[in-house]
Amino acid sequence: MNISESLKIAVKCIKSNLMRSLLTMLGIIIGISSVIMIIGAGTGVRDYIVGLIEDMGSNAVLISVDATSATDNDFITLDDVQNIKTKVNGVERCSPMLMGFGRATINKNATEATAMLVGVNSDVQFALTNTCEYGRFFTDEEYDANAPVAVIGTNSAEMAFGYQDVTNEYITVSSSGKSMQVRVCGVANIDALTNSLGGSSNMASMFTNGSDKLVIALFMPCTTLTQITGADAQLSSVFVIAHEGADYDAVGNAAVNYLKSAHGNYSNSMYTAQNMATYVNIVDIIMSVLTAFIACVGAISLIVGGIGVMNIMLVSVTERTREIGIRKSLGAKTKVITLQFLTESIILCLIGGIIGLTIGIAGAFAACSIIDIQPNITWWLIVVSLLFSSGVGLFFGIYPARKAAQMSPIDALRSE
């Protein structure tokens, strides 16, 4: 008997006991689907988070103030930003990060939107790995002149205008009773970064009052933003861009020490430095631990499923004792009988693996669609899952197959 005949017989036997076969596959299906769904969705989340961090540049250090306990004297000023850039060793550039919210009117089509405003200087573009897709970033001269210019997010431009290249279009931004007509000088991929800095889902909802008004992201000169909001530039965070090859942790600590000295607050918790490269490593470690944990849970489920397959195959051997006796009396060799039952076991687990793989992929896409990210389902994950399923069938099918093959044809034919 060749392999093709063994496959045909195996499929026929599975079909003849379809419900029992499906129930037997259940452990395999649950194990494979859970592993695929969690690893696919988890890797997608990891890639999204790492993408956000890498958009800021691996040599960027975020200096933050503990706003919950800070007094007016503790907040970072624009003078501090300039001094960090010129006086702290290892610092190449430094940009303020002033968050604000306002209402925006698209002049071209009168569309109303909530604007997430980030006040920065021109140095921030060097912390971003993505340069402007259209137009340019504002210059130092425009920053010093409080120029009414802004860089809009790529997705924001698409939603507000219906297309992406909106350079030289105008948006009227209003906040705290003041308004300013702002010219779009550039379009860049800053939407996700702005959301992560400002917490769009919660903060922006305060300004939309629960309506379906769209939210757009704007980077503008910090000096211009203070004119729109009417507030002082009390900064709770700044971006420090270190020289390439510098010790980023040392640069961050030096900037923190400067702020402590300048503001006379030597509390260890008031000013903190967070290295973007360190964040990537932390996310990788967390995802590695999570993946290993889920893989262990899935492996336990597969082992339970494999034990179920072994039990059903033993039942199948008992039910087909006379068939085994007849085949052996007609000259079937031990290896033929072994191959037949091993084939059935492997096919049973492989079908379960394919069903679990399909459910897992669908589940990963469904879960990721809720938070609007893309799952990461790689070919190696698919191949390893199917190979593991087949391996479970092979391992747990060996004992039933050997038991069937070692039967005496006389004893088998005597069985009722």
C-alpha cells in the first residue's frame, strides 16, 4: 500500500465518524487559534508602538516634568530649551513640546474640526524619522517671528480636505476666545505621534462634546501657539536630540541636572529623562515574555488535544480489530498498518491545525480592527503552526499505531 492509498483510507475513516473527529480536533483548534491570534495581534501592537517610538528618532530623549506636583517655578521655559541646547554637553538640538487644543475651521470647505495643537520649534523635525511628505517644516526665522504657519498630519489632511497635498491652504484655529488664520506649510506623518503625546481619545473628546467632529493634528511654532491660547509657555516636556554616538542616558541625565539647578528643585522625581531607544527594548522584552507565555498556554492546549487524539485512535483500533486481522492475514506488513494509523492521526491534527489557523487569523484581524492597527501574521508562524500540528499527530499517534500493527492476526480475527 502506498501513501496515496493510506491518505484515501484515512480521509474516509475521518468522514465516517465526522462528529467524533471534529470533537477530537477541538483541542488542536483551540491551541492553534489562540497562539496565532495572540501572537499575530500582539506582534501588530508591538510594531505599532515601536513605530511610534522610532518616529521620534532613536537618539531622542524626552525630558518630562511631574506636572502633578510642580509649581509654576518648576515648569520648563523656552529659555531653558535654548540653554539645554547650548550649555549641556552632548545635546545637538532641543525642542519644546507644548500641548494645546482648539477649534479649527477649514477655510476651503468650511469643515469644522477639533485641533490637537503641538507647539514645537524647527529642531523637532530632526527627532522625527519621517520628513514632510509635502511642503516643508517651518524655519527658525518663522519661529522667531511667531509666524502663523503649521505642519498638518497626513491623515488629518486627507480627512479635512479630501486629499493630502494641502500646502498653502489655510485653517482658522481658535482657542480661549482668540483665533488665528494659519497657513499649512507642510504635510507629515505626525498623527499617531500627536495622539500618543496628547491622548486623543480622551482629551479631544472634551472639546468635541461627544459629537462626530473630526480631530486634526497640527505642529506649529510654540511661540505662535502661545499667541493663540493666550497662555504662557510652561512646558511639561521637551525633546532633546543627542549627537550620534553619544551616551543618550548620560545626555538625558545632564539635561535633568541642568533643570534641577536652574529651578532650584533637586527632587529626583520632578524631572525625568526617558530614552526612546530604551523604550524599544522594553517593548521588545514585554512582547517576548507575553509571546512565550501564550506559546506555553497554546502548547498545553495542544498536548491536551494530542491526548484526545491518542484516545480516539485507540478507540478506532479497538473498533477496527477485525479489519486489522483480515489485512494482516492477507499479507499486510507491520509497517503498512503502522503507516495507516499514523496517517489518520496526522491528518486529523493537520485539519484541526488548518481550522485553528483560519480562526486565529480571522480573530487577529478582528481584534486589531478595533484599535485600527494591522496584525503581523508571518509565513514562518503559519508554517510552524502547521508543522507543530502534524508533529502532535505523529507523536500521539505512534502508540495507537504500534498497538494496531503488533496485533496477532489470529487474535484479531477472533474478536467480536
